[in-house]
Amino acid sequence: MPAYDVHLVGSIPLANATEVFETVARMLGPKAPRIPDGETGARTEWMGWLEPLFSKHPQFESTGESMFRGYTSYRYRARAGIPLESVRFDNLRHAEIAIASYREFARLKAAGKIPAGTRFLFPIAHPITPIWRFIADEQRDVLGPRYEEALIAEIETMCAAIPHEQFAIQWDCASQIFRTLQVAEPTRYGNTKAEMLENLSRWSIALGERVPPKVDLVYHLCYGSAQNRHSIEPVDMGDMVEMANRISAGLARSVQVFHMPVPVDRSDDAYFEPLKRLKLKPPTRLSLGLVHFTDGVAGTRKRLATAEKYAGDFLIATECGFGRYPAEAVPNVLAVHAELAGRG
């Protein structure tokens, strides 16, 4: 049985970044080539930590429209009398958090507690999701680009402070993309599935181009994980394969990893068969979210056996971050990764 490298998607609900870095490095060592800071504290709720950027923004007011996905949040609009073109997001806090986490990562690496070749991974939500979740529909076409401009500025700030050869940025391309593609009803992104694939892949390519070439680039393709359930169950890996192929072909720079989820009950050939059409340019590696905390090593091996028919070299991972797992499950989930990585 081969020993797999591990991709950690993002959130790991331990006490803080220090505990995440030390725990992962101890259990997985060099088998985890990139370690996130765990998105601990308020950031464990993937989108919820961003709501104050809108709720406390002096130019915004709540629409009163509640979004409920296992938690309650609201949508916002520019206050009456404020020109939409004047709205700006001055501090999204991504750079502030990433730089602080990297400093702790670098301290622990200098102390020999993190393998020398390991990079610090910082996940960032594709702007489609916060724009959809927090901005009133009728203002998205104007305010969405304002949010995205601020997000790119945050990336520029963090990349000016963090050594590129120590850094990895992951774009979380979540369920707002893949639910849209699977449902295939007309949206602002296109009238047909083909149009939406073209427009959404071009958007994702443009985001990837904003990551400097010596910074590792990762795409996490996701169907959501609120309350540990997908927003829609993928029928197979076809949409993810098509999106990955388009991004890989369209980018001038390299992609290090594409991550794709595997539902807990899918060990059938039909789910994995679209991987035959995957065409990634070297040095890109595939990561498969085969690990689930509910069925451990045995369940993972069952899904692995099918995956190996359709994919050669790949990393193992969970479907999404651990943030929606019970905290007490984290050691067991990491132990599953460790055993399959040959460190059990």
C-alpha cells in the first residue's frame, strides 16, 4: 500500500495557530507539504468571520434578509444617498492575519518543530461566495468588484511580507460555483452551463494570476460543508474535472494542487470515472478528499481502492476543512491521515 502525501484544506479547530502547526508537524512531518494556521477562533465559521466587514461598515446597512445555513447571517446594501462607486473596503484583515500566522510558523520552523521544506498555507474564499452571501442582489455587479479589488490588495500586502518560497495561497472555490454548475439554471454568470463554466473558470484563472509565481497556488473545489453536509451532492467528479482542466490550461503560471471532495458514500466507479478526462500540467498534483471522521481508515481505504483505478499520483485529504468537526474528532482525523501517510 503506498504512503500518501497529505493536503490540509484549512480549518482545524484546535486552540490556536501554534497548536495547529505543532500538532500537524508532529503527526505528519514532511508528508504534509503545506500547513494552514487552522483558521482558529472566529475564523472556524468559514464565512461568518467576514460578516463584520459588512455589518460594521459605515457605508452599509442590513437589508433584513436572513441567510440560514446552520447559522444566521444577513445581506447588506449601501446606505441611501451613498453612490455605489464610492464604496470601498479598507481592511479585510486577511493580510494582518496571514502575516501574524506566518511569523509564528517561521518561529516554529526556526526552532526545528516544522520540517524545513514545509510551506505556510493561507486559504482565501473565492470572492463569489462573500459577494453572494453578504451583498444585496441588486448591488452585486457594482459592489462585488470593489470587494475583489480590496481582496487583491490584501494578497499584495501579505506577499510583500511573507517570503514567497515559504508561502502557499489556496483559493476556496466553494459551493456557490459548483451548485450553480450542477443545477445549471440561468444566473448572472451565464444562461447555459457552458457559459457559466466559461465565465466562472475565467474568473478563477484571473484570481490565480494574482498569486506571484514563486508562491504555491492551490485550488480547493468544494460543494460546501455546513453542518458537515454538502449544499448539493455532486453527481460525479465531472464538473470539478472540467473546471480544473480549464484553469490549468488557462493559467500562465503553475498550479501546485487541485483538491476535489469525495462524499462518504461514494466508492463507486461512476463517481471517479470523470478523472480519466483530467488533464493537468506538471507539476500540478491532485488531492482527493477521501478521509471522513465517521468511518476512519477502513472507509478511506474503500474509497482509495476505487480512486486508484482512475488517478495515479494524488494526495489524500478531507472533503473540506475540519472546522465543522467536533473538536474531539481532530486527533482521530489526523491519525487517519498519518496512518495512510505511513506515519501511523
